[in-house]
Amino acid sequence: MLIDVFVDEAGDLGFNIRSSKTFVVSYFTTQDSQRIHTDTKRLLKRINNKYKRKISEFKFSKDSCEIKNQFFNLIKEMDICIGCVAIEKRAVKDELRDKPLILYNYLIVNYAITNILSRYNPTKISFILDKSLTKE
């Protein structure tokens, strides 16, 4: 059984004065990513046609309540499992502050994998990370 895990984050993993105070990693798992991809693209197309605009992805910080509701109505019918991890960055150990990728990977692997293994019995897990992350 293949499980796809889609990951996105809010905040940043910096530890300077301008950095966010928290960091949140959200994810959802599915066995039917093709359906989700197709249905989401169809919804985006309908929204673009209705509002005469061109959005390529949902941005909840910018989307209207109507668009958010359409998206929620779409995903409530899907077989997905949603999870998130939120950390208060002042609680992060000093030795991890200089290693943001290790911290990020730990948050994803430790929490997402624990959740997945409690729900599924996968033979393969595929992680699809936010496009804004570096290749590292």
C-alpha cells in the first residue's frame, strides 16, 4: 500500500529577532492522491472561470471565505488524514537552532510517520514537500 504525505509549513525556522515565534508543519495523508489532484484542479478551474482570474493554488491567507468554504466542501468528502505539529521556537534546543533541516526532518518524520503507522500498514511512503523548500 502506497501512502502519499503532503507537507506544508507556516512560520520559519530562523532564530533571529525577525523570525516567527512559532513554526507549524501541517500534513495530510492519502491513498488516492490522483483523485485529490484532479478534484482540486477542477475546483481551481471553476473558481478561475467564475471570478475571471488565474490562481494556481489555494492560499488561505489570501482566499475569500467563499473560496475557503468551497475547498472545505471538496476535502470533507475525501479519504484523508490530517495532522500538524506546532512548536514554540524558544523551546528548541540550542544545538538544533543551527540545524534547521534536521529539526524540520525530525518534526515531519517523528510525528507524521507515527500518525501514518497508527492508521495504515504502508509498504511505501512518499513525501511531497512544499515547493518553496530547498532541494536539501
